[in-house]
Amino acid sequence: MKKLSIMLCVIALSAAVAACNDEKPKPTVAVVNAAQVYSECESGKQAREYLEKLAAEMQNDLLAMQSELENTPANQRQAAQEKLQATIVDYQQRIRMEEQQVLNKLSEDYQTTVDEYRKAHNLSLILRSEVLVSSAEEADITQAIIDAMNQKTEAENQAALAAQNATAEAPANATAEGSANATAGNATEEVQEIVVIEEEASTNATAQ
């Protein structure tokens, strides 16, 4: 009987160990493809669209100035050429500045999102996939980071739209209040005039 109990304990222990081995341990280290996040998140797409539009506008301006330069009289061509060169330099500096600002904002949002994800999921470490030799598929959190950044972008867009609507409504409300105040003022003046007329009529009646 004692041997049977020992055998049952051994079997139960073996089954428990086998069950633990079947369960994959939750990774404490995650992997993210930063380049993919920057490329596929909405804020990254919006940044590229903004910079491409700005570059296209600048290019059109420079082409128009180049066309004007070709038709400029010889005695004015030197000044026109210098203006074109100055504009090119100014546009180059501006586009670099805009690119840097966009990249800084995108990088800041990315870092904040990654930090928040690590804390929320109790991870010890998040590594960039570019520096890894091999990793488990379940350790890749790239899509989760993209989704989290998209949620932030949507919230920012909604807040900006609400602020814009509030700004647009403010002048309308001020106009309405001004109109109401003017109406109230006119009504007060009319009442005062009626009182004056009644007083004058009463005085005349008394005098007669």
C-alpha cells in the first residue's frame, strides 16, 4: 500500500512537470522594429505627407522664380539670380528644420509609447530588432506599439479639432452677446423715453 502511494505521488509530480513544460513561459524581454513603427504608424504617415507637400510647394516656387529669371532683362538678371540663390538657401534651411522638428516629435512619441508598454506588461527589457540575431515570434511587439501610437494620434487629432471648434465658436458667441446687449440697451433707452414723455405729459396737465 505504501509503495502504491509513492508511485501515485511520483506519477502526479511527473504530470505536473510535464504540464509546466508544455506551457511557454511569458517572455520578459520584447522586440520592436522601430523602422516599421515609424513607417506604418499614422503619425509617421502624416509627417511624410506634410514634408512632401512642403517640399512640393517650395519646388514650385523655385521653378516659378527660375522661369521669371529667364525672362528678366539683362540689367536686372544679376539681382534676380541672387534672389533665387538666397531663396534656395532659405528653403533648404527651412526644410531641414521642419524635418528635425517632425522627427523629434515622432521619436518622443515612440519612446513614450514603448516605455508605457513595458511598464504595463511588466517587461524587463525592450530591444530593437535591428540589433538581434534571433528572437521568438511571440516576443515581437511591433504591431502593438503601432496600435498604441495610432491611439495617441487619434486622441491628439480629436483634441486639436475640439480646440479649433471652440476657437471658431468664440467670435460667434461674442457677436451674439453683443447683439443681445445692444438689444437690451435699446429697450432700456425706449423705456426711459416713455417715462420722460409720461412725466412731461403729467407736468403739462398739472400746469393747465
